[in-house]
Amino acid sequence: MNRKPSENEKFNQKLCVLIRDAYEEKSGILGYRQMTIKLNRENEFQVNAKRILRLMRILHLKSVCRRRRRNYVKSTPEVTAENILNREFHAERFGENGLRM
């Protein structure tokens, strides 16, 4: 209770502010890996990803997983193939082409 915060703790507090600002700036999209890259590029320090992960867990920050969008276009077929097989495919032996025509 009586001890002063160490340099490491002071730096962690400074990092927590930077992490929260970057998280809100990007609307929660950044995870700890991208957060590490962003902080190291924008500031003059080199911070390990494990440290960022630990601080993000303390701050209860998680990246938002965006849903994958399906790009299915409903369309009508232009050409319908003629029904040649007519469901008559019986082979006498295994591996034999058993189409009757």
C-alpha cells in the first residue's frame, strides 16, 4: 500500500490509455495482434504482443468478429441440359460404366 508504482506499472497505465483509444477509434475491430502492430508503428516503443494481450484482458477488451457475408445471386438457369441418363445407370460389375442407351 505504501510503495510507489514502478516504471513498468507507469508504462502499463500509459499503454492502457493508448489501447483503449485505439480500440474505440477502430470500433473494436482490432485484436491484440493488430493492436500491437498499430501501437508500435504510431509510437516510439517496441511492445510485445503478450503484454498487449494481458492488458486487453485486464481492460475487458475483445475484438469484434465480423460476420462473413454470403454473396449468392439467385438466378434462373439459361440452359437446362437434356435428361439423357433417365436414371438408368446399372453396372454389372464394380467400376464398370453401366450406362444403358
